[in-house]
Amino acid sequence: MESLHEYILAAINDIIIWWAWYLAEISFQLIISVISYIIVCVFLYFLLKKVDSTAWQLPGPPNRLLLVTAHPDDEVMFFGPMIYWIVQRNKSNIHLLCLSQELPDHPKIQWPEEVIAENVLQFIEMYKMDAVVTFDKHGVSRHKNHISLFYAIASLCIEKKVPTYCKLYTLESVNIFRKYTLIFDLPISLLSAPYWYLISYQQRYYIKNAMRAHSSQYLWFRQLYMIFSRYTLINTLHEVNLLDLELDLQFDDDDD
Ligand SMILES: [Zn+2]
């Protein structure tokens, strides 16, 4: 009995020693991996700052782009890098349609898709917009007003109401870890979306300045957001297409 007890203790001891050694080995590899990843991100950032990235921006470029947002500060908080480059390149006219003037501003209120869709379609046809950009189905922060915009655009696409000259794009929403990693989201961003806009820390000055124009909205937590959010440096976009939408909506139905 005594020997069995000793045997079990010795076995437990062995296991503890083995795990301690294994964790020490792994932690060293982990540190090396993290350092390598940081080096890759910094290298990519400096490389992409130097190269002409027009090839990865919205194709065309569009002549007239309609940016559909929910609130008056959305364009700065989420779409800054894209707007910066569109204005800088001076090849596209950018028009902003912000819907909270007509509809209630509340994170839990889903706006009526038909009303938004009709509004957007009217603008597309009236001004011959050849690109529309808005939020995706997660609306960056899962704000219901943002999400309504996606479903309005999706309904236009599904009902085949969008004129053939016009393409629809959505801003990719990222998870909370990616949202606050600034340039350390760069490798994942480049792999996750076909279109992207990157600005430098120096160019970000213009976006922060634009946010100051929304002085009533520029509370301490938004100031922190403007410092740490990856959306103030990187925008990644996807084109909306019918097949993806139908698959997506089918999965959503199955989930319900
Ligand atoms: Zn908003």
C-alpha cells in the first residue's frame, strides 16, 4: 500500500516537472513568435507607406461614391482612411448620406429597411452613383442603426434594384481584439479583405482633427477610441454580391 502511494506521488511529481519544462519551452517560443509578428507588422507598415496602394483600393476608382452612414460622426470614426485617400487622389466625388436626422438615433432600434433602401436608391439614380459604401451586417459596434443600413443595401441587391453601373461595398467589422490593435492588425486585414486603405500615423492627424469638429460627440471614451482604434488607420472593404448575400441570409435563418 505504502509503495503504491509512493509510486503515485512520484508519478505526479514527474508530470509536474514535465509540464513545468514544457511550459518554459513553449513560453520561449511564444515570446519569439510575438516578437516576430510585431517585426512583420512594423515592416509591413513602413513598406506599405512607401508603395502605391491604388491597386488594393476600390476599383475604378468610382466617379461618384455615396457613403451611407447612420450618425454624423460615423464617417470620421469608421471610414477615415478611405475618405482620406479618396479626397487625396482627387479622382472621385464623395457624397455623404447620414440618416439619423430623419430616423431615431438609438443603439437598440433597427430602422425600417424599406425607407433606407428607397432613400439610397433615389440618390444612386439621381446622382448616377457608381459606388455605395456602408457598414456590414455587424455594423462595426453592433449598433442596430448601423446594421439597418447593411440590410437596406442587401435588400436592394437581392431585389435586383441596383442599377448595373453601381457597385455596393461594405466596411468589414472586426472582433474586439483586432479592433484595438492598430497596425498589429495589418497582416490579418490584408488577408481578410480584397480592398483596403491604410494611412500613416502622420496622416491620421487629419482624421483626429475632423473628429474635433464633432465637439459635442468628442467625449473622453471617443478620444481613447480615436487613439487606439484600428479603424482610424485601416479600412478593409468587401463587395456586396447576390450569391454571398443569399448564402449569408440562409445561414442566419438556420441560426434563428
Ligand atoms: Zn454610428
